[in-house]
Amino acid sequence: MTAGRKLAGTAVFGGSDGLMSILGVVMFIASRSTALVFPVAVMGAVPASYSMGALTKAVHAAVVSSRSIEGNTKMTRTTFRAGGPARGIPVLATGAAATYLADISEFQPDIDDATYLAWSKAVGIRAMYGAEHDDGAWYRGQRRADLHAGGAEFVAIYQYLVAGQSGAAQARAFHQLVGPIQPHEVFVADFEAGDHAMLTAWYNEMLALYGQGIAPYLWTYTGLLFGEAEGALPVQWLADYAAVEPSSRHTLWQFSETFDVPGVGTADCSVFHGTISQLAALAYAPPRPQPPADWTYRKPGSLRVTPGHTNFDATWAAPAGQPTPDHYQVWVYKGTTCDQQTLVPSYPRPEPGPATSPDPGSLAPRTFYTLHVSAFGPGGSHAQADVFAEATFTTGG
């Protein structure tokens, strides 16, 4: 995401033979209220031997050296992004879980998906610049589809909001291009120019187009200083290129615009303090089918127990061919007789998924136990008393 140096006009057209026929490059120099457009170069057919990587470097070099005149005021194109001047890559905390995310656009037209996704399963991709420019690397949604197919677990699809354009019109253009939200996605307003009223209009129109259920998956990206000036903080995605993470509440911290990203090259990079599973849990997931109130689950399958000295771990599979349970209930009994007298005091206890959470050491060493696991659904639907998976185990000495 780039404030003041959007290469907004790269467009690649090709038929089934994959040849590029037109490359149009324009540079957008954005102010708070105006976006000026300057054609830099227009090329005809590009030889097939001329790689996109080399072409992108050449175009980028041309844009970096460009200057513009507005009235009698000379304007130097800034190379900074929403986070402000780059002040070096900070030393990030080690030892704690961290998930990194690069955001990519037509500045990175060719990336190695497999290499990138082996490094991180989280990614940000630009869909649009304003209401009229589809990102040159959106590729009619193919980049989005390829990343999902490659195993991405968190995909932030963003639109750079252009000052002077209607926020509602930009939201409508995004909706028309991107369509319904898909699992593992959030939609992001890239708010680096314009005013807060434009951002509010974008959000209101997105809610009207997608419904109120989209609200948790509508995020905002902005820079610390700009966000403070516009009264937009806190936001989910915050840019600040400082050695110390900003104190304003956020989910993602964009800490660098010059990070060496595997499979991409130099790009913006953000960090989430947590695992990819924790980040993915914040993205859209389709509603699970709700079983009827009198639903009876079959027993879980493939129950496996690994005993410890005074505890155990267990895994199992959801009942086959049935709606995903809301949770499971786990019972542990001492011996082979299963009743209230032999039930271990810290049980029964619920488990959200098909595995036990760490047992606090409630068992005795060198003791025989019986384990029961049943599936439960929302709204009171549950398994019958005698529908459970069973396993026995002996704790270690």
C-alpha cells in the first residue's frame, strides 16, 4: 500500500497465447483532495523475450525519477508509504508466535506463490485503485484464486481509496469487481488520502451491498500519523515504520516497506502477534449448518489416547456425514465402571474441537482409566447418553 506513489495504470492484456499486447503506465500523485494523472509511457507490443520482472524494474526506475509541476509549485514524488519515512526494519520480538504478511499489487506482477506460501499463509492483495482502476495484477481474480488454491489461510483484499472520489462509488466498484466474500478473506479500505467522510461512506455502502453480516470482515488500513489526523484510529491494520510498535490498538502492524519477502522480493511487510490459525479465525467463514433441536449425533470416530504420568492427550474425528458439532464433551472414569462415583472430579468438560486441551494433571500415576467422548450441537442438540466413543488407557509410572 503506497501513499503518493501509486503505479496505478499498469495494464496487461493477452489472449490464450499469453502475449502482452498493451502496457499502459501512469503515475498517480495524490494530495489530500486531488489526484493528478501523468502519462509516463505508452508501449506497443512487448516482445515475449522481455520478462515482466525486467519490465517492472524499468518502469519503476522511470517512475522513481519522475517529477511533476502543479501550478507554480514544484512537487517531488515521495517514496514513503502510509507508515511515514522508513527508519529501518525494527528488531521484532523472538520466541513468541508471529505471522508475517506481505501486501502485493501490480508493483509485484509476478510472484512465486509456492515459495511465498511456504513462508506465510497470510497475504494482502490489491483489487482496485479508486473506482475506475482495477489493479494490474488482479488478473480478473486469478491471483486471488491461485492463492486460495495454494493454501492461503488469510487473504486481505484491499482497495486504495482515492481522494476526491465518492466513497460509496468506490465501494460499488469494489463489489462489482470482487463479488462475494470467500472463506479466509477480509475486505480492507486502504485509507491514505481523502477525508474521514469518504471512508465512512465506503463502509456504509459496503454494508448496504453485502449485508450487516460483513461488518466483522471490513477492515481499515492507514498510517499512524494520517490516521491520527483524520480521527480514524484505532484500525485493524496500522502502518508505522518505527523501531517500536505503535501503542494504538491494531491487529496487523506494517513495519517495513522494504522487507525481503520470499517469492516476492522487496515489499511491504506486516506482522501479527499470533499463529496463522489465530489470524485465520478473524477472517470470514461461512455459517455452519444448524442441526434441528432434536438432532442426535453419532459417536466420534478414530479416538486415540496418549497417556502421560498424571494426564493424557486425546484426538478424535467428527461424526461422519453429519453437521460439524458445536463442541464435544469429555468424561474420564477411574477403572472400568463408568458412573458418578468413579468420574474424575475435573470432568466432564467441554472441548471446542476434536482434541483435548492440556489436562491439568488431574489423574493418578500407574492407574487405569476409561475415556468417553460425545458430540454436541448448538441449541441443546446433543448425543444420546449411550452414544459416545470409548477408549481405555493407563497412566505412566
